[in-house]
Amino acid sequence: MNIDQLIKYALEEDVGTGDITTLACAAEDAYSTARLIAKERGVLCGLDVFRRVFEILGGGVIIDAHKRDGDTIAVGEVIANISGLSRSILTGERVALNLLQHLSGVATRTRSFADLIAAYPAKVVDTRKTLPGLRALDKYAVRVGGGANHRFNLSDGVLIKDNHIRAVGGISNAVKLARELAPFTLKIEVECESCAMADEAISVGADVIMLDNMDTAAMTETVLKIRELAPKTVIEASGNMDAKDIAEVAACGVDVISIGALTHSVKALDISLKFD
């Protein structure tokens, strides 16, 4: 994905035919300094994107960063000092902050889940539940936060879900059809809601089995069975994962835990830009 294209579209959307307020209030040659300040604790992510907004706008804006992506920031901490033409800083402020705050929110949320299962081998992974146009950045933020990435798009792998299974009349037929079309290099994953469904997925050689919306007792039983019958199979847990039960899910012995909430409903981290 072309990140510059995304930034240019965001600037066009925000600026329209011109930043009237800034053009009225700031002289063409006015020069300012400012500070980027954390207003809540979290994991910083998106500094290069923040900087790129101002590079595209022009005006010689310099971002002197004191932190890097992946660093924990505290309330009141100065993340960077900013200097350049006042008009450029004022016009780019909102787009730059929107992206930085959102990505830092994703990284912070991911870190919180990753910390909860740090004692287990399981990895926290994202999903395709991202805002259109932001997937590359969202998935980057997940990695910065200590998570890993699931498939980037529909061409990255075969994931046979409940509606695919219903559409073709069962797991076995769905896997058969997928093998006929997909390159041999792509793994085939099957979403299973019961131990019986997992049995069928194992029998047709699924590479990855997703245990969806299972309680921990059923999940533990199914994981043990998969390990016995198909020890090389990757096991994924999914389905409304939240902080209160993720450690219990990890304790079931799964390899990955996919969490849509890392990106689809994340709260932006509060960061502000203040002129000196």
C-alpha cells in the first residue's frame, strides 16, 4: 500500500480548498515551535507517519523525536519537539495527530493483551477487521505492540468460515474445492465450532484449525485431540476475546489467539500538539 497516497487523501479531505483559519491568522513567513505531548500512558506508534504528513505538506517542518515506536510513554512526557512554518504545522496537525493517536491506540491495546499471556507460548494476532485504507498501518501497529499478523487480505490464505461451509454443504467439500483452486503454497484454515467439526477438519488435512467461540473446557478437549491426531496442525482461538478470559484461552494450549478488537474498536491514545 502507498502510505503517501493515504496521507494525501486525508489532507485533501481535511483541507478542502484551503485552511481558511490558518491563512487568516498566520503570516506566510511566520515560524513556530511546538511540543508533542502524551496525555495518557501507552505505547507510541506512528512517528514516521506523523513526520511524513508534514514532509508532504512542505514548510520545512522538523520533528525532533525523543521517543521511538514501541516505547512506553507517560502522562506529560514530551514525545518530540516540532519547528517550522506556522501554516504547515497548523494545517497538518489534525491529520498527523489522528494517525498517530489511532496507531498508538492499536499498539497500546495489543501490548495489554500480549502482556496478559506472556507466560504462555500463544501469540496475539490481528484480523481483517480494520478500517478501509488503514490495514497496512493497523497491522504495523499490532506488531509494534508485541502482536503478530494474521493474513493481510483474502488472497493470502484460505480461511474456510461458517458461511463457506454452509454454502458448499460441509467442511470436507469446502476443503476439497479449496485444494483444487488454491496454490499448494497456501495454507488451508478451517473455522470449527465444536470438537466434531475439528475431527472432520483433521480428517481432510487442514493446516490450521480455528476454534471459534468455544468455552475453555471444550477448547481444552479439542486441543488435546488435535495434538494427538495431527501434532503439526496450528491451532487458533477466536471469538469475542477480551481481557478477562484471554489467559484462560492461552492456557488451553492454542498457538495463536486472534482478536478483532485490536483494530476494529480501539480507543485512540490521547496525544496533543502544543505551540510554545
